[in-house]
Amino acid sequence: MATGFLAEGVCFETLQDATDSHFSGIPVATIVTATSTLQNSYFKAGTVWGYQQKSISPTGVITPVFSITAPVPAFPACFAPSEQYNDGLSFGFLIVSLMVTPWLLSQLKKAFF
């Protein structure tokens, strides 16, 4: 059963963790014009991500141009790390059982024959 969210090549347990990883990896984009410098960036306010653009004048005055709430991206499903652990534990138990069963049968054979 797939219960995780795949973002940036990593499977995250929660949608919030996957979203945080996605947006925090996007660098600030800077556009330099003749009259000002524009900066486009993502920011986090509480648990919600937003997108903003600021204008920086040659004298250093920062003016917000706009700010919007960023849409939550859709992530492909994946197996959460806890499920991978449980799958590995089950597989390991199977392997150990296959190794112990012949030994146990040989011990029973020695005891009764």
C-alpha cells in the first residue's frame, strides 16, 4: 500500500514534509533591469507556502510587487519509510525462518532417532 509522497527523489510520510522539501529547494530568482532589481521567491508562513516578488531600487528601497499563496503541488505516491521498514522486517523474518526450519528438523531427528 503506497502511503507516502515522492518529492525531490525522497519518499516523505506527510504531504506537508514533501511540500516543504519541494519549495525550499527553489532558489531566489533575480532579474536586474535598468531601474531596479526584481526578486522572485517562495516563502513559508506557518504551514502555507507563498510566492512573492519584490522590487529593489538602486538606493536599496524594497517595494513588494505582489504576493500570492502557492498552489500545493501534486506528488506521486510512494511507499512510506515506515512501510519499507515493515516490509524489510517481514522479509528478514521469512529468511530466518527458512534457515531455522531445517536446523530444527535435524535437531528433532537427532532427538527421536
